Amino acid sequence: YAAQVKPFNFRLAAHVRPFGYPTDADPQRFQLVAPFETDPRKWKRRPWVDRYSGQCYRISTTAQTGGPGVARVHTYQDVLDDFLHHPEAKSAGPDGRPCDRRTIGLLRRRQVRSVPDLTTHVGKESNKLEEVEAGIEHDPDEAYTEYADPGRDPWGTLALPVLKQMPAKQLATATGLSERSIKAIRNERQRPRGRHRAALVQAAGDFARRHLQGLGHAVPHHDLAACAALLALVADRNASTRSDAEA
């Protein structure tokens, strides 16, 4: 019983520096833990266990990289040094661009444009959310539950309207599909799957980016976000034209 993990127990977790992983470790699934110890002088001498594989490793705070059976972990000084150069992801610089290590001056909040059809509803039922935020659980997919709305499939609301604006011959060249298949897809008599759907979404994104760039607008890198930006621009122009006609 004394060796078992019980409620309200504590443990130590070590965070590995870049290039500090042991030679046989998978960086995506590697987390060192050890029984709680208040004396930091003992931390380097005790074995640390990878919570994924169960293998024991030693830790070092002075080696340049990891090695066989050894992980180079962060010290408190490493954390402080990294914080001095840590970009503020939620802020923009004086020029409105996202902050990086070279940003100087008064910061301001970044502007965020929501794309409703790309919004994912995430459940908070998991008991691993704190572990993900602390960097102990490395796979968020194991902690979050997504709830998809079939009526808001971005294929039908974002990609397909853009594809309908493109010449069938151009789409056939870009995707390798026949013009007959392209027409069936655009008329919603056929629904593409797998690589064909991915190729069509990419073609729609490229088409949207070219038009946005030609009009002098911001060009999103994400294919569906580019489609959403183009459709929003077209909707705004159509609304403005109707207003002028009514006036």
C-alpha cells in the first residue's frame, strides 16, 4: 500500500530541452516522472520513468544533448532564459503583425476573424485538460472530445461554392478528375472522398487566394479559410450592389 499512488499524492515531472531526448525515445510520446522529493540535490541521482514506455532514464542539466539512457532536461534557469525571448502569441507589434523575438514597442491585441464553419465544438469532460496545459500529456486528441455538426460541413458551405465559380476544365487539370466527375460533384450528384476531396479543397483554396491577392486583400494560408474570405467578400459586394440599386 505504501508504494501505491494514492489521492492527493504529488510527483515530479521533468521537461526535456530541444535535442535533449534520449536516443531511443519518441519525442511525441515521452514524459519523465519521479516520486516527489523536496530536496533538489537528489533529483539528478534518482531514476526517472517515462510514463509512456515505463523505461527508466537518468537526467542531466549540463549535457548539450541527450544520449543513450540520458535526457537533457530544463532547469529553472533555462525556463527564465527562454521566457526573456518568448514571443507573446496573443499580441501584435506596433505594425500589427504577430509578435516574434525581434518585436520592439507597445504591443496590442491581435485581430482574430472567426470562420463559423471551421469552428469545432470541444467538450470539457476529460480529466486530462490540466495535464495538456502543463505539457505532461502530449496528445491533445486523447483529452478533448469534438462534436461535429453535420449541417455545417465546410465542404458544402465553403469549398463547393468556390468550386462552382471555377471552370470545369481548370478543375480537371488541377485534380486529375474527369470533367464529367467535376460537373457531377458541383451539381451535388456525387460526393468526393479521400484524396479527391483533398485535391478539390486545395484547388478551391488556390483559386480563392489568387482572387484575394489580386483584389489586394489578406490571403489566408488555410484552404478553407481562404474560401471563407472570398465568399464573405463576394457577399459584401452583392449586398452593396443591392443597396445601391434600391437607393
